[in-house]
Amino acid sequence: MASSLALAACGGLDAETLEDTESPSVTSQAVVSPSTEDADRRIIVYQTTSLQLMRVDNKGTSHLVAQRTGEPEVSPDEKRVVYAKLPDSHLAGDAVRSSDLYVLNVNSGKSDRVTQGFDDSSPIWSPDGRVVLFQSSRRSGVPALWRVKENGKDLVQVTNKGAASQLSSAYIPNPAQGGTLEWDADRRIIVYTTTSLRAGEDGEVRVIAFDRNYDVASASSLGKGFAPEWTERGTVVYSRNEGGRVVTIEARVN
């Protein structure tokens, strides 16, 4: 979720070079754990610029996983990839009315649908891999974060359950589509940027802390900015446009 096309898990994965890595047809890739059949060769999952999700097995054979995909992300255990998929009938330029979430088993190559019938997008694994957080506007009529298990069970709205609209004082803005979102895994906290309501202005840098069940414990704003990152000290460093120059800010998050 650090990027709409990023395949690296929250903690990051070591990349391995593909023969066509420099080709404009490949937008992102990830290396996942070796299959038990051949521990010397890893399985590679990548997405093309035409939004095809591809899997290269441990014998080097490429397989088409799905078309019209977006925002794939590898699980912390490197055995699964969650991704959003538009309907096969969707055409470029169409408004997105429906987008389902799927989980790919990297070793078997089999995908299972997790959600269906709404505009589910931007999936991201929790640090322990127990649940997937994602965004939806149509499920409740208000943009919100939701969570679900990879088998589709325990679907729960996480933010804005008490917000009747985006004008409500209880409303928590969603992460910007394709924007930066990072976990502080040890403390179950995410930092992210929102979409600015005014063109040319920075969005907000926001923080959400979760409890053990991944319900919201607290939510707050660090002010205007972009590109937030966690430091080893548990602080957040981000950038902000001020008076025609970019300044760097470090903030402590409790």
C-alpha cells in the first residue's frame, strides 16, 4: 500500500532480478519464499503495465493469475498475495463501481475470492498476517477502512462506523489511493497521507493505532505533509511544503 502497484510486504522483501525487469511491460515484482519442491529457486509474482498479475513458478514458467488487477501485496509469511480485481467487463476510463479482493496462494497458484459486490480496494495485510485491511465507500456509503480474514469471514467496518458523512466530526479520512501507508508493526500503528481537498496542497499525515483485534484504539493528525516513514526510534519522519520549499519534520507517536 506504499504504492498502488507495490508488491513488497510491509516489512519489505529482497528483490531478485527478472530477465525482463527493465522492460516497460513490468511495473512491479516480488520474490517470495522458495517452494518445497525446489528450495534453490524462488517464486516471483509481478504485475504488468496492462494490469495483468503474473506468477513465475520455481521451474521458471510464467502463469497468468488474473487481469485488470491492482494493488497486489505479499503477506508477511511470503506465501500469499492479496490483490484487487476489476470485473472482466470493465473498460479503461469507466467509473469503478465494483472491485473484488482475492488471495493468491503463491505455491499452488490458486486464487480465492475474499470479497464481492462492492468497490473494495487498496488491500494490505496486518503485520501478523491475520487479517486484510482495505478501503470501501459503497459498503456503508461513507469512505472507510474495513477488515476481513483471507477466507472472507469476519468482515468488519473498522473506521467511520458512527460517521453519517464525511462532514461528521467523527469522520476519519481514508488513505489516499496509491499513497504512502506504513505499519509500525510492533505497535499495530499505521501512518498514511490523505488526499488534499485543494489542488496543489499537501494532504494530511494521519496515524491510526489498533488494538489486538485490529479495532481502532485512537486516530489523530500530524498536520499537513506527505511521504511519512517510521524510524527505528518509533517516530515518524515526513515532508511538508512551506513557503515554496520542502521541509522535513519528525514527530513522536505515542
